Amino acid sequence: MKYEVLYQNLLIQLRNKINQNSKLVAKLVDILSIEKMAIYRRLRQEVPFTFEEIVAIAKEFNISLDSMLGVDSRTTLPFRVQSQENGSPVEVDYLMLEEYLQAIKDLSVDTDGEISSVANLLPQLFYTGFKYIYHFYYFKWRYYTIPTDQTKSYHEIVLPERLTQIVDDIFVHSQKIKNNYFILDSDIFNNFVNDVSYFNSIRLIRDEDIFSIKEELFRFLDYMEIIAVNGFIDKPCNKVSIYISDTSIDTSYSCIDSKSSIKFALIWSFIFNSVLTFEEEMMMMMKNRIRSIIRTSTPLSITGEKQRTQYFDAQRRIVEQL
């Protein structure tokens, strides 16, 4: 096994134990008896932990060395179907979501940080700022992952406060990422509207909820269009490139590339569930695939004003059907 994989597995488990960076650093200073800046350099992977340091950390945190030699199943699925209780996330889910949030935070302060996403759903880093849209995806995830006799309608589901805070934080920090690439399936709004209409037809979404979702979809489109026109989020240094794929996208996945945080890729399935990989060969394959999809996509950011206007007008007509 490559040392990099062992190292990254250690960092994940450390952040699962203590998710606040300052507290983690203070704890490691106590364990290793070295200066704070030396700890920061190790966490940023500028200087590697020695084997003796890894053993000392593992002993103090009660981390199995075996679990660092192979990716523990709890660290591979940021939102596992198997872990939910009555359709709600449990501790392992929160730990994985908080690890993802930490990666986004680290990426947001990296001047060369980059995230590339291919999506057949509305882009997650955008819709986390829109509560009715996120609520619908949560409702749909829950509908497909719990027994039928536990089904709840859209308005009956209350998002846990802890989950809501994590989602809000992901949205805030994702806006500060310096380089963003989104390649979207051309049917994402059409599919979303069809799904909402279906659940309305079987009385799991009320008409009044349809109105709220519809109004927010229009605001979401306005938000996306402003980003596409400007080519950035919030500030010019936070660059965003949006593409619409001219071919269908069958799987959603993201690659995170950073000098100050862990590099990894996520392959999304079942809306929130995902498989996480640190394997360099797999990440390179996904990056090459993203480049290929960009070649067969229509750019919406900055240039292509006519295509951009036509696209957003068409999506608004689709949303109007709700």
C-alpha cells in the first residue's frame, strides 16, 4: 500500500474523532510534543508524520492500524443507506458529512483549490442554499431507503437541526472555492419537475408545497444565471465554469484537488450516498473523463450569451409547468 493512502486514512479518522481543526491541532501538540506549526505542516501534508508519530497517535486515539491499511467501510460512504434509523441520519452519517464539510472548508482557503463536478441532479454545492429543494432531495432519499410502512409526506419530514447546520455551512464555504467546474445533464430541471409532479400525484407533496418549491426553483435559476453571466460566485476570485452536456450523464461524481487538504473523488449514488476514493489512478481517470465531457458540452459561463439565454429561458418554461 502507498504511504499516501495510509496517511489520508489517518487524517480522515483523526477528523472523525475531533472535527474542529484548532482542537485537533492542540491535541496532537500534546501527544507528539512538537510545535503547533509543525502539526499544521503535517495536516497540510507538507511534512509527513513519521511512523513513530503515527503509532503514538493511533494509540492515543484508539485507532486500529489495520483500519488505516485498508479504507474502513465507515469512511467510504458519506451518507450510508445502512446507517439510517427511521429515515434519519445517525452518528456515522454526521461524521462523514462533517468530514466532507471540513474538506470544503479547507478547499475554500486554498488559492489553487479546485472542484470539478459532473451531475445528473441539480448541483449539490448550489442547491444546499435552497431549503425547499434540499428538503425535496432529502424526502426522496428517505422515500427510497426506508420500509414502505414508514413513508412520510414531504411536509411531515423535519430536517434535523444538526443536518441543517452542516448543509448551511457547506453552502457558505463552497461559495469561497477558487476554481469550480460544473458539467450538468441537460435534463436536470425537467427530471426534477417530473419527480415533484409524481409525488404530488400520489399525495405525498401538497399543492401548497408545490408552490413553495416552484418559487424557489425560479430563484435557483436566477442564482445560477447570475453566476453563469459573471463567471464567479460572490467575488471574481471564486471562478465558476458551468457547462451543459450535449450527451446524457448517467452518474454524478466530483473530484477535489487541493494543496492544503486531502485530495479525493466522490461517486454519487442514491442522491446522498457516495463512494469515496483516494486512489490516484482512479482520480486521474475521472479527471480525464471530465475533460472529455467538457469537449462535448455547451459552455454557459461568460461566453455563449445566446446559448445561455436560451437555456435558462427553456428551464423557466419547464419549471412553470409545476
